Amino acid sequence: MSGPPPVTAVRTVGRAERVTWTSLGPGRGGIACAVHTRQLGPAMAGLATLARGSSDQAVAVAMARAEQTTLAAVTAGAPVGGAAVVLLGTADAATPRDIADVLDGLDGDVVLVPELGEHADLARSAAAHTAFVADPGVDVAADGIAEVAAGAWSEITGGQGLGGVRVAVVGGRDYGVRIARAAAARGAVAVHTPWSPPLPSADVLIAATADGRTAEDTLRLDCRLLVAAVGGPMDDEAVWRAMVARGVECVPGSVALGPLLRAAAAIAAPEPARRGSRPRQG
């Protein structure tokens, strides 16, 4: 791409402080970015994709996820606000730079946190081309999920964490493997498995991806505690209510990602970097 893509910006849309839509040209879709709030601190964003749809739909997804990130930050006591980046269409070789150009165009209003969204690998590729990134690293993200799972399990059982507990981490490739490793370090009997049948039953099941998953897939899971290691689709309130009705306790991604947001806030503090100054990496 020669220079930043054209951006159409709307300062206030609904409950969002700022929304932008960037067209990537014929047949390449575009990128929606929403800032829910920067009043609490730097606006942290994960990356999601929408394979098909309209720019309005992509903007709506970005706005919803930005608000979920603010909820996660407030719940975790992290001094940051929420934002989100949504790619409409299919990623290609130019997509990482396209995303970076959008972030650069926002000049620090949005800080990318790779593990905060469903597409950490693509987000990390984009992060290589922009200063506006706070990346605590996949191990920090994985350990934070295991920490949340241990706390939730203790709360519902009156126990002492994950010692001897059967934990299945589903999907997420390397991210899932590292979450399983972090759970095992806390004494769990932990396994990692792809999200394909037959899925194991477990005391604690951690969903490390949302790619291609439907509400029906989630409702078929067999566990006592379900923890979402990603936000977005794993924050479907209807799914959580249905799982609770079955006797399954749930921790949505908007809560489980709290430790990651605290770590990202420490990297980005006190303000997001401006042009030419890269936040330090984990």
C-alpha cells in the first residue's frame, strides 16, 4: 500500500467516543475501529474479523467489543479504556500493514493488545509495523487465564485453586498449549485439544478460541466451569444464561481477560505512545 488508506471518521457514535471506517479498496473490505472510552486511560484493542457483511456491521461489532473491553478493564481494576479493531473481509499479505496504518492514523487513540482479540497472530504481525502496541506476551496472557480459572474454581468449590482438577483447554493452538501449561503449573491435570469432536469432559474447560464456533458448539461442552480465554463471540449472554441453567458456572472473556489488561496497562502507562515512540514490549 502506498501511504495510509483513506479514513472516514465519526467522532461520536452511540456510546462510542470515536469510530472510524477505513476502506481497503475494491474486493478487499475494510477496517472498523471503535474507541469506547479513553477517560479511564489508554484505549486497548484486540483484533476481530468479520468474513462478510457491510461496513455498518463491522462498525457495530467494533463498538460492542470496545464496550466489552471497558467492562473487562473496570472489573479487573485496570486503568485503561476499551477499543476494538475489526477487519471486514479476508486477510492477505498486505493486511498487517493496513491495520498498522489505521492505528498510526489514530495517533495513539488506540493501543493494540494482540491476545485481547481472536486473531493474536495477525495482530502481532500488525504490531511489528506500528508503535501503538502494548504486548505483555502470550505467556503473560496464558498465565492470567489460568489465574482467573483457579480463582473461579476455588470460589464455586471452596477449594484451593486447580490442584488435582481436570482442566481441558480447547483450541487456540500455541495459546491453548500455553494456557494448559500454566494450569498444570498450578497443579491441574491439564490437557490441550483442538476444537473438534469428541471434546473431553472436564471439571474446568477453557475455550482458547472463538473461530468458527457457534452457540450450539458451546452449549455442547461438558464441564462444571467454562472460562473464555477470548472475548467477542465468547461473551454471548444468551449462551452464558443457557449454560448456567444447566448448572455450569461461566467466566466470559470480558472478565477472564482482566489480568492481561492490567499487564498491558503497565506497559502503556501513563499515556499511549505518540508517533516515533514505541511502547516497551514484554
